[in-house]
Amino acid sequence: MRLRNILTVAACVALTSGAFGQRGKLSVGDPAPGLDIDTWVKGEETTIESGKVYVIEFWATWCPPCRKSIPLLTALQEQYEDAGLVIIGISDEEVGTVRPFVDKMGKRMNYIVATDRRKATDRAWSKRAGLKGIPAVFIVDRDSKVAYIGNPLAADFDSVLSRVMRGRYNPELEKQAASVLQAARRARKVKNWRMAERHFNEVIDLDARVFAEIALEKFEMLLDDMGERDKAYRFAQQDLIGNLFSNDPGALRMLAVKIATDPKFAADPDRELQDMDVALEAAEASLRVAGRDDPESLATLAMVYYHLQDVQQAIELQTQAYFIASPRHKPRYKRVLGSYQQAVDRVTTNSGTD
């Protein structure tokens, strides 16, 4: 009887520890562990749920690099909050140490802050991942999987977070594509166009959403490196706008912006590298897919009209984008709107002096 009780207790302990954090190394692609929090110092109690992106940072008040990461994380929280980003800073210090520090920081530390319960969360995340120092940061994607493990001050952190927020990051596919992409770029460098195209196509075919920027890289190669203008814009219209990007407003916006503003194309004195009609087609398709309540697509279309020198139409669309945008993003839209209005004022002033 006593042996049965011991076995029952052992089984319960095993189940409890398994529910919180699995044994073994924590790697990119694994399900995110749970959070075992002692005190929520700033912000509401939070759990990791699907559909949102999380940045989990382990930090301490005494850590100088951690203090450098605080304003960066605050800026990222403000930038991506509307898109579903939740940043949580976790310290293993006593709440009596953490709270005064956070209160003093005020809005400069404007994200959720918590204290760990007996370092349980740190063990489930940092220790399992093999991290030994702080700040240590994890990105959790919308499927509640770990997408990044590292340092918030590292050069690649912002890039990965940006792609996770836009649904353009898949570490498994990127690992699979790495050697092929290197081969494509080597072939491009030595002007082996047939091989470069083939390898670029292999990467794009893996997932056009994840590798949308690679599709734009191929477009640039066709247009600028190879001088195949007709082929490049046929690829843009038929393959990208008409197929691969047809349901991806973000990729359509990227294509429109590239054609209209890429310095390589804009610097061409004869404008032979720019086909603004295709840029307009991409921008209109983005707005059609995203809907007229999407400020980014409205602003992209406004930008294209501005470069088409239809400044009044650009002002009208940018004004719509400004009114639809969230309060925290309105200043950015207003600055662009102001630049368009200044362009009209300059034209008016010059006309009056002629």
C-alpha cells in the first residue's frame, strides 16, 4: 500500500513538471514553455495564447545591457502593439527591488514587467535553451512556437521580429532554403543568369509568403542586372501580382514601393527601369485585398500617385489613411501628408513668381 502511494505521488510530480516545461533542450521551432510568475509588476496578468506574438525577455535592474534594451523594447511595443505584439520583461529579483525601478522608468519602460517565481520561468526558458547571460530574449510566433532565441541587442533580433510580425518568418524553411539561396546569389554575382533564376525559383516555390523578399530580389536581377525590362515586368504582373502575391497585400505593397522608390530605379535618367503603371497596379491590388480600411495600403497607393505627380490624389488618399490610422501611428501619416502638401505649396509659389 505504501509503495502504491509513493508511485502515485511520483506520477503526479512527473505530470506537473511536464505540464509546465518539457525536459530537454529548448530550440527554435519548439512549443513555447509556460510562465510561472510571482508578481505582475506592470501590466495585467498574461498567458501565452495563439494569434499573438510575444517577446519574453529575462533581465535585471543591476544589468547595464538590460538598461540599454529597455527603450528598444518600449519602441517595439509601441510600433507593433496594434499588430498583436506583447512584450514581457521577467526578472528573478525580489519585487521590492523591481517595482521601484519600474516606477522610476515610467513610460520609458512601457511594456509588461513581472518577477519570476523561484526562477522557474528562467529554468524553463533560458536554462533549457543553454543561455547563461542577460538580457536573454525569446520571440514566440502566432502559433505559440519559439521563433528566436538570443539577445535583444543582437543585429538580427529586429529583423526576425519584423518578419514574425508580418508572417514572413519560418526558421525551418529558411534553413532548408539557405544553401539554395547562397547558390542563387553566387550565380547572380558571376552573371550565370540561368542558374540564378533556377535557384531563386526553387526558394520562392517553397513558400511565396515567407520568401516574398526573395521574389523581389529576382525581379531586381531581371530588371537591373540582366536588363530584361519586359521579362522583369512580365514576372511582376503575371507571376507576382497575378499569382504569388495575389492574396498578400503586404507583398503587393513591397512591390509597389520597390518600383516607385528604389534608388537604382529612380536614379535612371530615362526612367526605363521604372514602370509606374505596374507600381500602381500592385498598390491598387493591395488595397483591394486588404480593404479600404487598411491605412498602409491607402498610404502606399498615395505614395505611388505622388510619384506619378498626381499630388492632389496622393493628398486625398493619405488623408484617408491618416484618419483611419490608430492614434499612436497618426504622427507618421501626418508627416507624410505634410510633405505632400508642401509639394503643392512649392508648385503654387513657383507658379506665382513666374
